[in-house]
Amino acid sequence: MITAAQPPHLTPDDYLQLEARSPVKHEYINGEIVAMAGASDAHVTIALNAAALLRSHLRGTGCRVYISDMKVRLDACNCFYYPDVFVTCDPRDQETSIYKRFPCLIVEVLSDSTEAFDRGDKFIHYQTLNSLQEYVLINTRQQRVETFCRNSSGLWVLQSYTADQPVLQLTSIDWSGTLADLYEEVTLETQSAPAPPTP
């Protein structure tokens, strides 16, 4: 992500007004906005596959699947994020058309530029959502999915899925599927080479 030039400490209403007119999407983090970079072929294909699989599973249940053009509002940390995919089953989310507040499942597809943030501060922020039951990270360099599921004690339990365990379970929406379906038609990215040391 690239930090955009903007007046400091925008209010949420300021942000929403600016975002409605902006040709570029921005996430909002406690008064500051961050421009979102474009995504790779692998990133977009994985996100599309995930959304299609979840949409098919949830059709007719009252739950809704959203992709990266819909914001999630996090009041506790004064943030707005654009998850790659998320699911809400809360009817209160039908009261707002430009953001949602009560997702039960959030999926982020990892990229080199965002992986540390998705694993770190963003996950910490997402944990402030009382509705959130599951957080999923999908790798673009290998077939690997990590799910963090909130248990009855409020602790986040990690489950990893790779070629050795190819059947993926999402307990928040009672869904199971295969890594092969999630990675269908995906050309995995190569590992970025580290920058050479400066003399």
C-alpha cells in the first residue's frame, strides 16, 4: 500500500465523502487514508474463486458475500478496510449500502506488499469486531491457506491447509472445499528476490 497525500486526521464522514468521489480506493486508519495498489493475476483469481465458492454455498441462506469493492467499518479502532472477500449474515448490514459492520468471515489474499500488515495490525484491528468468527489468509506463492478461528474462550486458533491436507474447512459458515477449487486456473507467483545489499 502507498500512503496518499491528504489532510491529517480526517473524520470518518470526511473519508466517506472523499472516497465517494475518488477514482482510487483508499483504506482509512484512525484519521489517515492509504491508497490501495492494484493486484496481481494470482491475487485476483484466488479472490474471485473464493467469492464464487462461498456465494454458491450461501445462496438462499440470508448471508451475503462481498468482494473488494465493499468496505468493512471497524468502530473500535476507527478504521475502514476493503477485505478481498467477506461474509456477513447479520441483517443489520442491509441497513448500510457503502460499508458493513458485522462480518462473520473475512478473507485476505496475501501479497508481498501487504502480507506483514494483513498478519499484524490489520488482524489486530479485525479482532475488535465482535461478529468476526474466522479470519482466512490465502497464499499466492504456494497452495497454502491459514484460518484463524475464534473459539468459545475468545482465543484465535490457527489451522493451516497445504497439499498434505487439501480439504479446507470454514466453520463460521459451515463450508468445506478443496485447495484445488480455490486455486483453479491460478498461476502461482514466484518468491520475490531480496534486494541486493547497498555498498
